[in-house]
Amino acid sequence: MLKKGLVQIYTGPGKGKTTAALGLALRGAGWGKKIVVYQFLKPPALKLGERKAIAKTKLPIKIVPVDIKWNMLGKNDKKLVGDKIDKTCKEIQAVAKKGKYDVIILDEIVFCCREKLVSLDLIKNIIKSKKSNVELIMTGRGANAELIKLADLVTEMKEIKHPFKKSIKARKGIEY
């Protein structure tokens, strides 16, 4: 158990937000910490390397893909998506309050907040109700000033150069 759990945010337009959070999960698991990762907008059917690695190695990291239909390039039913995210955040609030996990990662929740798929009040409630020794990590593009103010650590990933601009598509094992 941690003596004091902090609130961390990995944000910005650059690559590496989820990767940084998962690196922290790996480090924590190595020290016997109990970790849970809630993945928003990355449904269970999405094949991701981190899920495969955790399953293969049996690392003590629980991944919870929130079952939401979301098309990053198309139209979405924001009301339906928002309702599911609200429900999940209320469940996370209860989990954080119990302190069953040392580290809780909310992957893409910052983006969800930016897109108004979740209210800032719900995120505040998770932060306020978490046990004092629980570390909370949130990832996603577009952290606003109010969300940043709630955090103890904020890292902004800044894109300098990206292969997508050369029409190089996402690569298995690197980007997903």
C-alpha cells in the first residue's frame, strides 16, 4: 500500500499517454501493487497488445475495457456513450472508495471529459472519494485547466513529429 496516493494526468496531442500509464502499471505490479485499468472508448473486441501481454504473462493487472461503441472517425450516439461512461464512473467511484486497488488507471477519461461524454463533477467525485492511499492516473487528450488543477502531477505529451503525417499507419505492437 502507498502511504499517500496522488492524482496524475497524462495529456496532450502527442503519442505515449496510455503507454506511460501502462508502464507505471507494470512498475507497480513488479512491486506487488494491485492495479486496475479502465479503458474508455477501447471496446473489448479491440485487439490491443497490452491486453494480450497481460493475459500471456498473467501479470496482476486487471484491465476493464468499457463496452462502448465508439468510432473515432465517425458519428457516435453521445447520449448513449455518456450514459454508459457515467454508470462506469459511478462504479469506479465505489471501487476507489474501497481501496481494493493501489493504482487505478482511467485510460482516455480526459478525452471523454473534453468531449463532454462525462462531467467534470463525476471525475471530481472519484478523486474526492478515493481512499487516500490510492493512486489515480487519467489519460487522454485535452485536459482543461480545471482538471489540471485537481491533479498532483500532469505530463503533457507534445507531438514534434509523427509517422502518420507520412501516411504510415498504426503498427501492431507499437501503436496498439
